[in-house]
Amino acid sequence: MKILTFTGRTPSEALKKAKLEVGDDGMLIETREIQKKALGREALYEIVIGIDGNDIHAAYPKPTKPLDKQKPLRQESEDVLYDISSAAAQISEIANVRDPLYNSVKEVPKSYEPKELKEIKSEINKLGDKVKLIQNMFWDEKAPDLESQIPSEFAEIYRLASQSGMDRDHLDGIMKMTLEHMPLKMRENSATVKRYFQTLLRKMIPIRRESIPTPGTKKVIMLVGPTGVGKTTSIAKLAARYSYLMQKRYKVGLVVLDTYRIGAVEQLMQYARMMKLGIETVVDPPEFSTALDSLRYCDYILIDTMGSSPYDKNKIEKIYECLDANDTEFNIDVVLVMPSSIKYEDLKLTYENFSTLNVDTVMFTKLDETMGFGNIFSLAYETKKPISYFSVGQEVPEDLVCASSDFLVDCLLNGFNRSKA
Ligand SMILES: Nc1nc2c(ncn2[C@@H]2O[C@H](COP(=O)(O)OP(=O)(O)O)[C@@H](O)[C@H]2O)c(=O)[nH]1
Ligand SMILES: [Mg+2]
């Protein structure tokens, strides 16, 4: 194998040179930073390419994978980066912005540029300078690893994402891959960078779209999660939604699984009375199937769970026993409810605690009480569990929305806005 090296101010510039020289047939072995970027000094990157055979210009058999789709060998274990890489590649296709290497655009000679265009360019340059300023202010203290690698147009997006509570490894991984895959044409200013980044994040969030029961079937949905996160309130919102707010009015029944003490079910009883819904209470696992059976006439059966025990251990065990004792033919959708107001590490811990219940989807509550949404992003991205609903306030039934990645990414980058829900 012949080894060649190429240098550039960014990895992608070096990659372009390599492509010109060897086409898509080389193997990307390593990307390394030779010189750190500093004020008044450009960064310098070197990429190492391996070529089979001696003549690098010889015609090669059909290329397997283009150079820019390959990962340096040393990153092979970084699965997260692989995922991001493929999402980034897809977006480049969607954006339909070709690499200028393949699609050289003729530059308009400067003297023929319309006046407005000149003004816009100069405005963009000024903006770029401001962003650079911000970049230097915060990267010095917070991102020493990436400081020299991220162009100034990425400063705003990096700050927004890192302040959102997103896991640091996720963010750095996404940034690295964005730098490698982002079409050069989109790097022109921070607005296009932000658009690209938004699309990339959206593609990474798993969402479960709401589906309605097909004729002859029913949906049985159980909400589980720590005490106080908003399960009962959400059950009431869902009950109202299914029985009054959809195109068809469905029959809804409620089950309360009270693993703590009898009598703590009054809150849901009140909602059931108001909406005239059937409600069953279960304390011991054998009663669970009987309760489901007696609500057989319903299209939706919503199961609220409650109880209090340190780290939810006993509660989770009791719920597990109920699910295990279910001898009806109904499939139960387990929805883990978590508040968006806790940090990523705590979300992950809660998720792990409840994962023995075979969680199907996750619902996040209290979006109206949080500033950052990166914790939600990171949990969904890490666990790959789809999100089904968001709760955006205390009002029943209106403060419930079907999850969407557009909405979450918008909250993450631009802040929560109920009107966009
Ligand atoms: N701000 C806000 N409060 C909520 C939301 N969902 C529930 N709550 C409130 O959180 C508290 C606990 O809710 P509850 O449904 O009883 O929680 P549970 O113990 O999980 O059943 C109540 O005061 C609710 O009104 C939400 O999305 N936003
Ligand atoms: Mg409750």
C-alpha cells in the first residue's frame, strides 16, 4: 500500500486535495491536526491516505465508498460518530448541495456584482467577526479540545447546544462529524450552519407517531415513572384527547394501579367522574387482568400507576408483577414519563431504573418549566427510545402535544414557545 498525505486548513480542504489526486479510491487512514488555530494563525490539518498498488492515477475498479464517507481507522469503535456520520451524509443529499469539487460554480467577477450583493456580503463578514469574538470568549474556557477545529460560523450553534444540557460527548461528536460532512457551500455563514445543524439534530431524534386503534382492536397504554412527574395529569389529558378531541370519539376506560395504599386514587377518580369514564382500581397483581377485562368495551384503556418507595424499586417490582400477570390478549404500551427539568444524567438513571418494564416510548413533561432541551435530546439519542408525547403545562387537556422532532429542536435552539407546540 502506498501512503500519501495531504494538508489543508480544514480536514475537508485536505480531503478535497486528496480527491483531486486519487479520486475516491484511497482509504482514509487518519486525520490529524498539525497546527492549532490561534488568533491571526490558520489551523493546519493533515490527512493520511492509503492507496493499493503503485500507480495512483491508474484506473481502479468500481469504488466502494467515497473518501469522505470513510472514517479514520482509529475511530472505529466510536459508534456514536458513525450514526451521526450517516445522518450527516443523508442531509448533504437532501440539501442537494454538491461538493464544489464535483460541481465547480463559476464565480461572478467582483466588478460585476450587484451593489446589494456586495452589501450583503459585507454584512455577513461583519457578523462573522462578531461570532468569532464570541467563539474566542467561550471556547477558551469550555472547549479546549475543539477550540482549534471549529470554524467561527459554528460558534453560535456550539454555544446554544452546549448550554442546552446536551451530553458533552454527543455534542462534540456531532460537531466533529458536521465539520467533516457539511457541504462547503453551506458553511458560508452562521445562518446556514444553524439550518444544517437543525436538520441534523432532527434526524437524530426518534419519534413514535400517534396511531389510532384499528377496528376491532384497542390500545392499552400504561404510564410509569417517578412520583410527581405528571403521570396522572397526563392520563387525564390523554383520556380527554381520545374521548373528545379527535376526529372520532373513542371509548376510554381508566385503570389505577395503586401499589402504595388504597385511597390515593381520588385525583384520577375526579377526572373519571368529570369525563364520565369507567375506572377500575388494582392493588394486587391478580386483579389486573380482571380490571382490563371489565373495560373490554373500550377503545382505549389508560393505566395510571402510583406508589412511593425509595428509588421506585418496590413500585417497579409491583408493576412488573402486574404486567407479568396479564393473561388477556391485550398488548400493553409502556410509556415512561419523565420531567424535562432534570439533567441528562438523572434522566438516564431514571430510564435505567424503569427499563426492566420494557419501556416502549418516553413522554417528557414540564417542558414549560425548563430552559434547556439538550437533556431530552441526549436521552432519546442515547437510548434510541422513541418519544411519544410532550406535556407543556398543567392545564387539562390542552397542555399535551404529540412529540415531534421539529418542535424539540426548535425548543433546543430557540427556546420553548408554547405557540409552536
Ligand atoms: N408546569 C407543569 N406542571 C405539570 C405538568 N404536568 C404535570 N404537572 C404538575 O405536576 C404535579 C404532579 O402531577 P401528577 O400528575 O400528580 O404527577 P404523578 O405523581 O406523576 O401522577 C401537579 O401539580 C401537576 O399539575 C407540566 O407539563 N408542566
Ligand atoms: Mg399520580
